[in-house]
Amino acid sequence: MSCGDPHETDCSEVLDHLYEFLDREMPDSDCTKFEVHFEECSPCLEKYGLEQAVKKLVKRCCGQDDVPSDLRAKVMGRIDLIRSGQTVPDEDVQGASRASVGPGQAQGE
């Protein structure tokens, strides 16, 4: 997504690092660059607002649950694979779905 206008910080850079900005996991100088970009670029600002709302909703609805550390590591590993342009094999995704189904249960019950 891009508004088509030139910016000091390119739209693709902002969108690639949007979650780092949302989570305040980047240097203050980069946060400032992103804030300036959002003032100039309404499509990126809209995307930021949407992602911020989703993040707040997830925190409100799911923020109290403890997540097993091995699950967190697997999810983060998959996110890293996807970010690097690699794909997650279908059998990994299907295997994870089957693993969550208890013995004697059909998937979807």
C-alpha cells in the first residue's frame, strides 16, 4: 500500500515495521519518523489505526490468558519465517490443527 506521494520515510518501510512501532520496540528517532509519516500519509495512518484497534481488542479479550512458552516460540518462529518470505508447509499447519483436537474428537467439534 502506498498513497503514491513521495515521503522521507517510504510507506513500505512504515508498513514493514508497523508492529515494532505499535509495540514501541524501535528507537525513539524511528518512532518520530513514523509519526511524521502518519501525519503526511492517510492510507498508512488508516492502517495504523486499524492495527492499533485490533491490538487493543486482542489485549482486552485475550490478555489475561497465560500462553505456554513453547507455543509462543512456535508462533514467533512462524512469524519470522513468513516475514523472511518463506512459507510454512501445509502439513505443519494441519498438524498443529490436529494436535489441538483431543482423542476421539473430530476436528470442528
